[in-house]
Amino acid sequence: MDKSRYLLEVEIAQLKSRLKSEPDDVLVIAEQCLARSKQIDYAHGCIECLIVMSHCAIYLKKPKMGLKYAKDAFVYQNQLDHDDFLPVILHLQGWHFFTEGKLFTAQKHWIKALEQAALEENVDVEILCLLGLGEIWRQTQELELACNTHRLAVQVANKTRSTELEGKARVLWAWDLYLLKDYVEMLEVLDAAQFVFEDGSNKLLLAEIWDFRALALLGLERLEDAEEATQKAHELAINNNLSWVQIHSFINLARLELIRGNLDKATDLLNSAESSVDTDTEHSAVLFAQIYFQESKIAEQQQNYELALNAFKKYRHYSIEQIKRQKDHESTDKSRGLKKQLEQRARKLINRVRGQYEYNPEKHFSNVVSETYWWEQLVMCKTKLNHSDNSVVVIYHPNSHYIDICTELTHSLCTPKDLVSRLSSERLGLLIDEKNLETKELYRILTAMINLYPWERQGLYDKPPQLSQYDILSFPFTLEQLEQIPVTGDI
């Protein structure tokens, strides 16, 4: 590589670190680098510059400009003898089409990007495509699909140690869970997301985490905790000029005061929210709809039915405006006729990714057997009475993700005659072909392994699983009987 190309590479690398904080300045310098790359006929440099410029357009909220840069980068990509840049170029096109509201065209590009990312082993783009596809399904009201896709993105990011992307995926997953009204799991997901951003590396996502936490706590009617979470979101929003979160925190505080019966205070908070909305933004209708819906509820409780009716009419107006805008975008989307084919193709791709990353004990572990077979072998061992050389260890945790990992740990200690089975989502059974001292030593080692395991690296922050050791003759015959025995302790 000659000196001019080397200096361009160094300068472009420096620009990437400034993208979020100085998109305007970075765009100007990237344009200059692009001109220099063209002068020396350096296609690789042209692509890098255009990718940086397309990213700048994301932060500057100029999708048409960003799309043009991504398309130009695609032209230069075709001049190369490799496809290293193709996944990110296709992803950027998908993102800009999504921002324009052309959901199915965006979906088509994210599907292509996901396929290409798998070929090029570009895991970051794989995760970004999963996030994008999940966003599309949420907007088209396919909430279960959105939830499963964002959950998969979390698993991929966690296994590949893509910490920031894992945090983003968890926030989007929490949003899906909120719409599905699964507030308990939503809080668990947000706990792990908060751990990722507790160093303050991304103030926007940290504020959104507190905002979503407040929504979950409101859903569970834990008012004091909800108020604390809302106040933290509000402080972060004000200190970092995050207008969306600030307005939403006003709405959440108003909901709290409405529940408490402080109607005047709730009205003041909604007035603050209303005055803070920027009417020029495309998403202002979403916020106005939420504000006027709460206003109608307050007016109804005050028995001011005329005001309640007017507020509700405004709520309907902005709700219909949201739907109309989405329909308008769909009508200009050239790929809308391919909706079913795109969805089927996306599902196949996602299942392929899931097969690579999702836990499947039968695929990896020879000692893992079905629950039915495990209980059958247990009964066979019991029939030997005092001649039996078997004993049982049960691992318990209410979170099934812990049991997934314990299956791997347990299997690593098994001999060919030991049997491991998921007795339920909360319990793992180990039927050991040993007894007495050998079993006690295995129990000790397994307990130490579970206590020393770095659960936090898997996004799990609860207490470690609990183990119980049983003599084969005293072990119950059914899962129902087992569930009635205290979780810890030896029998």
C-alpha cells in the first residue's frame, strides 16, 4: 500500500470514532477523503468514505442522502474482487428505507444483508439485521415474531461478546415485551441491559432503559419504584438533551399522579409534555396521541365530559394520522406486493441463525436424554433396591437460561452411563452411575463450578442455581412429588 492510500486509511479510521458526536464535521471531512480517493482511483477508500457518510446521514436524520451514499458505495463494491463491504452496504440501505417508512423494501435489503453477513462472517451486521427485521415486525404488529427475533439478537450478541449491540437488542426486546404486557420478564431484560450501559457509554440508551423500567413498574403497579425510575430517566433526558425521553417521562409522571388521584398535578405534567413536543418531527403524532389519551382520562375522572370528549377526539385524530402516514409509506413501497415471500424468506434465515447460536442439548450432548426416558431409567434403578449403584443430583433455578448453562456444565462431568435430563423448565436431573463417596465428590465439584461460573458474562445477574443430592431409594417417583420437597439439602 502506497503512502497516500495508507494516510487515507488512517484518516478514515479516525473519522469513525467521531461519527456519533460530530456527524456534521465528519461528513465534510469524509467528502474530502472521498475526493482524494477518486483522484488516486482507490475504490476501497471510496467505499469506506461513502459508508462513513451514509452513517453520518443516520445521525443527521437525512435518509435520502444516506441512501444515495449507500447506493454509490454499492457501485464501487462491484469493482472489487471480494464482498467484504457488501453486508454493511446492504444494511445501510435497509436502515434508510426503514427510516423512510418503506418497510418491505427495508426488509428485502436486511434479508440480503443477513445472507451476505453469514457468508462473510460479519457478526455485527448479522445482529443489526436481526434488530431491523424485529423492528419491522413490531411496526406491522407481528409482536411475537418481533420478540423472538430480538431475543435471538441478544443471544447472538452475547455469545460473540458484542456488548453494545447486546444492550441495544435488550432495549428493543424489552419494548416487545411491554407491548405483550410481560412486565416481569421485561424487568429482567432491562436489568441486564442496564449492566451493559452503567458506565455511561450511551446516555440515550441508558435513559430509555430507565424509561422502559418505569413503564414495566407502572404495569405492575409498583408506584414508588416507577416514580424513582421515571425521575432518573427525566434527569438523564434533561442533562443530555434527549427530548423524546423527557416528554415520555412527563407522560409517565402524569400517569403516576392520575393513579394517585392528584389530577391537577397530572394535568400540569401533561401540559409540560405537550409544550415540549416538536411539531415538525415525524413522530410527534405518537406523543400527542399518548398525551391526549391521558388528558381524556383525567377530564373524565373530573367529570368534565366535554373536555374529555375533546381530548379523546384529539387522541383519535393523531392515532389515525399515524395509521394514515404508515399507509401512505406502504403505498409508495415498491416491495409491498412481496410481503408474504419476504416474510417466509426472513423466517428461514432467522431459523438458520437460530440453529447456529441457540441452545440445543440434543444436538451437542450424548448424555442428555428425554424426560420420559430419564424417569423410566430411574424406576429401573429403584427396582434394584439396595443393590442399586445410582444416586441423583437435581439443579434448580426459576430462570431457564441458567438451566441451559448448567446442562453444559453437568454434561462435562458425565461418564457414559450417567443420564442428564430437563425435568422441567426450572429443574435439571442428573442420574449418576455412582453412589456414596464418589457422588459426594461429584456434587462438591459441580457446586463449585456453578458458584464460580461467570454468569454475568451471559447476561445473567440473579443468584446461582441451587443443588440437591438424593439417595436413589428416597428420590420421588414423579415431578409433582419432587416439587413438594425443599429445593436445597441432601436426602
